[in-house]
Amino acid sequence: MQKAFRLPELPLTANSTNRKMQTSYTIRQGKIQDAPVITQLIIQAMTPECCLYFCGREHSIEEFAQMMQQLVERTDTQYSYLNTLCAVDSHDRVIGISVSYDGALLHSLRQRFIDAVSITFGKQLDGMADETSAGELYLDSLAVHPSAQGRGIATALLDATAEKARQMGVGPLGLLVDTGNPRAERLYLRCGFRQVGTNRWGGHNMKHLQR
């Protein structure tokens, strides 16, 4: 079992993209009823190309999403709503997510994903390289809905996830960033991350960063 984490609902404000009004949002623990939106944002973070890498191009993103939502709704998977911090607007609608977990639990949590892909799509993923390891809180997925981008939400989610790592006492916050995504890498570097290694995931070359 992961050590419990309680995040206070901190009211945060940031300028909207047109700078004519203030947009408020709150970061809170994910709930099971958030699963459909969490799933869509995880797919946004993974990119459709990587999703098709895992399920096969003979299948659709919609099929992959159905499988993923089942994993989000569970409590024992890497993509669980329990591992998710959600940025929500004033109507409690999810507009951003950060999915993270103790790297020491990677193999047990990821096995649910491997099994689901095997059952649903007939693909075997047993040879996957490890994304993380013990001594790191691994940030698996970070995404902000396109309509809410440019308001500092991603930075706020990164700060909240770093605080989660501190409270859990599992070591630094780590993540993988695609070498072909310099925009995301610049965000992480601005937020205090530094490269500690390389990896390969979803058919893409990755940089391993830690904060």
C-alpha cells in the first residue's frame, strides 16, 4: 500500500490567455467520477501515437481509451484516480492532471496495464523497460486541457506533485520527457528539473529528469 497523501485544496489564480480576467482553479485529489476526463488527459499526455504503439494500429484510440478508463477506475494500477492530482475549475470540472506513484511499486502497478493490453489487444509487453525505480516519486502523466493552457496550471501541478513527493518521503520527483518535445522539456527545466539519464518508452527516445 502507498503511504496516504493529503493535499489541501489550495485556491490558486492565474491570468487567462487574454489577460482580461482572472481564472481560478483548485488542485485536489482525484475521484472515481473523474475517471473519464482523467483518461482523456492521460491519452493526451501519452500522445495518440504512443497509444497506438501499445494497442496496435489495427485498433482505435477509442478502444484504448475504454481499456484505460477501466485502469483509472481501479485502485491498484499506475493510472488509478488515487494516484492522480486534479486541477479543477470553479465548477469542479477537471482541467488538468498529474498522475504519480512511488517508483518502488512500478512492477506491481504496471502489471495491471500489461495484463489489460494482453487481454484486450493480444499484445505482449513483458519486455518493457523500467520507467522508474525505488527512491523516486514517478510522474507518469501530466496534462492540461487545451482550453486551459497558458494559465500556469501545469507548473502548479508540478509544484503540488513535488510536495506530494516530499510528504511521502520517497525521494525526488522524476519523469520522462520525449526528446522530440522540447517545449515540455523547457517547462520542466524552468521548474527545477535536471537530466539524470535516458530511456525509451512507447517507441520513443526519452530523457529522464528529476527535481
